[in-house]
Amino acid sequence: MSIEEGTFVQKYDLLGCIQCGRCTGGCPVTVRTPLNVRRFVYDTVDDDVLEELSEKPEIWDCTTCNTCAIRCPKGLEPFEVLLGLRAMRAEEGNIEPTAITALESMFNNGNPWGKPAAKRMDWAEGLDGVRILEEGEKADVLLHICCTAAYDPKIQPFVGKLITILNAAGVDFGLIGEEEKHCGSEARRLGEEGLFEYFDEENTELFGRYDVQRLVTLSPHCFNSFKNEYTNLSIPVLHYTQLIAELIEDGKLELSKEVATKVVFHDPCYLGKKNLVFDEPRYILSKIPGVETTEFFRSKERSLCCEGGGGKMWVESESKAPRLAETRVADAHDLGAQTIAVACPFCWLTIEDAIKAKGYEEEMQVKDILELLGEAL
């Protein structure tokens, strides 16, 4: 929404803010950037300074991890103010070239990675049990792969693991195929509200072509958008950890092989702090033979963001301080963990980079829960 369509005060209920500062006090990126969320909430009450505020580089430091919303005693979502300022910049085309390239690719190719739609199913080459649904075809589960998992060669193997797991459990599932599109989550985080609305409409119509009972996502970011931000989507939405926990609990998935490793689970912000899915990933890990689990001091609602969300994969922070993912890796090292388990493609990529940056490659690895499950089958 532009300034002409309504003020920030109305859109974000800014007068409800009591200026307690808990948003800034809890914000994980304040330790490495100049971002002061409370100050932005206070200053944006004055429409006359919005243009000036939108030019501040620290609006791009926010990872939209939801910590400020969790801590707000008035139930506000302070980070949304920063997204509003980003939207002002995006309307003017005044954003980072890398972000512009990603947004253009979302519109033209249905993904932010500059890859052609015709290559979206390349991950499935050589895999058995991959079923592309026809219009009107029935299935219990419609599986949404996500752009990063579909195109990134490091993440693509996780999709194969998920396909194998679902087939082993006898799940009736199908996929969209090359017509699958970006969920729009990162479009909105980069300030392109109109593009997000486009994906909302396109994907809602696309999902409606199939006779399915539930939509299951690989990415927590897709999960959050479909579940909480789409306006007319009527299909129940699950993250894959929720479905697999259900399969294990119902005795449909047998994990027989031992996976001997000490694991600490990193809660993805968009799965945990955004949607309060904390128990299912831990339940799955507890059922893998041989896995010893430990916990981060900052876990669940207090989990430390990896800095992969909020469009940060396409906008680099000006700060040269170590990334939060490196702090996360150091904490895992102090715990004696051999494996950092994740359930999000962005978390996997940022933590893998952090392990390399810290020089812990010989001592530690990051694995998606799907990888661990694949070893246990």
C-alpha cells in the first residue's frame, strides 16, 4: 500500500506501540547492524519523514524472523513497518540490483534463481515414484517442492529423500511439475507486494485444479505464505516435518538403520517462531536409531535466526560483523554437536557457509532432517 492509499499509522497500528523497546532488545541483528526497530516504529508515525526513512540501508538488515512480534506486549508486528518502507523503495525501483534480478526472475520464470521453468523438475531425473498430477486428479497430498529445493544442486537431493520416504510410507501424493511457481514469500519480503498478490492468485487457482486433501511444503517459507498470507486458499497446509511425524506416530514409516551422531536442531524462524512448529522435528529426531540429541540454549521461541529469511539471500548487509549463522555454529561446537539438523533450505545454505567460515568442516556438518531420515530407512 502506498502513502496515498493510507498512512503507516493506520496500516501498522503505530499508535498502539508503547515504546517499551522490547522489539529492539530482542532483535538478533542489532548485535551486528545499526537496526533499531523501535526507533523506526516511532519515527514512521510522521508521514513526512517516510521517504527519508525508506532510504536508510538498515531497513534491509531485518530478517523478518518474528522475534519482535513475539516480544511485543501489545501484539504488534514491528518488522512489518520495515517491509512497508521496503515497499516504498520497490515502487520506485530503488532497491539492490540483486533483488531486482530476483524479482524479475520470479515474474518471468516463476522462481528467484534465474532458472527456466522447463528445468523445474530436473531434480526428479532417475527417481522412481514421482507422480505428476493431471487436472482434477485425486491425491491425499499435493507436494510443493519450493524454488530453492527444485533448482539448487545442494538442496535437490533432499527432495529425492522426501519422495523415497513418502513412497516407503505408502502416502498417496502427487506433484504439480513444471507449472509449480514461487510462493511469493520473498517477493513480499523484498517489498514487492503486487508481485506477492500475483502469486497468491496464480497459486490458489493452480492448487484448485487438483482434488487433494492437503498441501505439504518442503520450505517453511512456502508453508508460512500458503498457511497465513494467502487470502483464499482453502486447502490445509502442512510442513513436511508435520506429515512425517504423523507417519511415524501412525506406524507407517519404519526407521531401522542406526545413525550414530550427536545432533542439535536449529529451529527455522518461519517454522518455529512464525508458526510454533517445535515438537514435530524433535519427535522425528528422537525416533531415528542412534541419534543423540542436545538443545541450543537459544531454542524454540528464542532460537537465533540464521539470517537466510526476509529476502536476505538477495540483499547483502553492509555490516562486516560475523553473521548470526556463525554464532549458531559456534554454539553448536560448544555443545559438542557433530550434526546441526535443519528443516529449511535457507537454513541449510547459511549454516553450511558458516561451518566453512569457522573452519569446522572436519568436526561438524549440517543436515536436513530428510537426510538423516534417508540414512535411517
